[in-house]
Amino acid sequence: MALSPEIEKLREGDEQTFRKLIGQFRDRVFNTAIGMLQHQENAEDVTQEVFMEVFRSAGRFRGDCSLSTWIYRITVQKSLEHIRSGQRKKRNGFNFSLFGKENQVEIAAEAPFYHPGIQLENRERAAILFKAIAKLPVSQQTAFVLHKVEGLSQAEIAEIMNGTVSSVESLIVRARQRLRELLGDYYEKNEK
């Protein structure tokens, strides 16, 4: 597969092409990272790490997937590394359970997470949703965020996650089921 002239320039370390790439993908990388990490500063750190990795490893990009898929893969990988290493910044404040002991979702009393793309009138519900998303297994969380937050198709997600469309579909279905369990009581009490 022949690489585009833009990719060739990127592989050669052309700074102007790299800046253009950052402008083209910065928001997508940040949105994916913040959807997974649920902390703005951590998402900013991961966004920077992603583009440093893209620049460092551009010479190894083989073109066996699209450039956007490759960048999403790096974003997911860096976000997961950040989660695994325990680098999440701790927020001040006390936590309380929203749903009781069986279906607990911890909510920070101070400085809740608000996704920057959520409209003001939906922020409280979105914060509760993102706390529930954080309780999902990593594979379900990744598939759900890429599908619902980033709006990617199941085929695109399968390519990013190196899986099949049916496995992604299954992850999303299980994520929805678990979120219904976690959020059912809240919506029953507060959304009447």
C-alpha cells in the first residue's frame, strides 16, 4: 500500500506537516482521552504524549490502517497506560454512594468531572453517567466511549481495538446493560 505524500512528509519529520496533523486531530485525541480518563489535566497530558509518540514513531507507520485509526490506537493505548500506572490525579473532597451498596457509583462531593462538550443543562446527568462509565471493564469503557462520545462506527472501533465488529457490538451491548443497572435507580428517582 503506497503512503500518501503527507504521510511520507510526516515520516521524514516535517514539522509543518506535523503541526497540520496536530490541528486536524487534537480535538479528537483530547475528547477520547478525557472520555476515558475523566480528568482534564490528565487528558491534556495524554494528548501531548500521543502527539509525541506519533512524531517519534511516524517512521514505523506502515499504512496498514488509516492515519486516524493509528492515532486513535495510540490514544487508547496511552490513556490505558495512564490509568494502569495510577497517574490519575486525585480530587479533593469526600465521596458518597449514589445508589446504595449493591450498585455503588462514587461521586466526588467537590470538583465533579464535566466533559467540556456537554451543554450546561446536561452537566449534572453527564457527570453521573461518566462516573458510571468509569466503573465498566476497560474494554467495555473503551468501546462505549469511542462509539458514544466520539461517534465512531463499530467497524472503526474494531479496527482501533484490533477486534471484530461482533466483539465490539457485544462490548457495547454489555456496557449499556451495566450502565442501566448502575443508573436505573438514579433515573427512576430523579427523572420522573
